[in-house]
Amino acid sequence: MNEKAIECRAIRRGRGWTVHSAEHSVYGHGSTLKRARASVEQGLAHIGITTEVTLIPVSPELDMLRAADKARAAALVEAVKALALRRATMGDIAAATGTPRSQVKKILASLKDAPTPAVAARSSEQEQAEDEYTCAEDPSSACSPTGQRHVHPAVSDRPGVHGPHPSPSEPR
């Protein structure tokens, strides 16, 4: 008895499925995938092979669907990674991506260098205190006369460097 499942491609022809196990030169058919799999398993049993058969239905449309699923999975990993690096909680990551927390946890575990949300998360008060910058407290700032609390945007190519003062018309 073989322990490994045999994978066979199933092609829709007319109103039924045809299946070919090229490795064992066995053909099968059926009006449903379940019946086609049973047909191939019976054919394999005639030559002394009793193992599970896995059918892979193929068509151009199904190939496109598999490619889209693969692209979504890759995009999900990137989104989870980006949100984790921005210190979002696991619950927020799950809600934002529409993904169960268990899957988010698996993705985070698979990313070696990405911080886990539980470790990276800090209280919002701590983050706010570090992120806010008061021009009135910095005498070297050109905008110190405003005295209004606001956050200077970071300069993307120089981390930790405060960007230009937001104009009065921009939201703070």
C-alpha cells in the first residue's frame, strides 16, 4: 500500500470530468469530481495500488483563480508585516485585513524579523508623548511662536528627523 496520495489533473469535458494518472497509466471519469476520483481509485486498485487520490481540477479560469489566491496571500503577508512594524495590535491587524487572529498569528510567526504586536505595542499615551513635538519647547525651531502642539512629519529618507512645520490650513 502506498502512503503518499496520488495527484491527478481533472479536466471538465462536456458534462463530465476526465482524469488521467500518467504515472500509473490509469484513466477515470465521472459526472462529479467525487465519482471521477472513485473511478481512478478503482482503476488503481485493479493494479494493486490502494491509496488516496487527490484531484486537481484544471481550466484557464481555475488557473486564474489560483493565481489570484496566491497573489492575495502574498499581499496579506505584506499587509500584516507592515501593520506589525507600525506596532498595530494583533486584533487591529486581524480587523484591518479581514483575517482571523489565528492566521495573523501564523503569518507573524513565519516572519523572522517582524515584531509581534504584543511585544511591540505600547500604551497610546507613551506613543503620543514620543510622537508629538511642541515647537514652543524648541527655541531653534522657526515655528516656535505658534505655541500649538502638533506633530512634525518624519522625513522618509532620514528617520528621526522632523519635517517642515505643517501649515495652519493642514489638519494637526
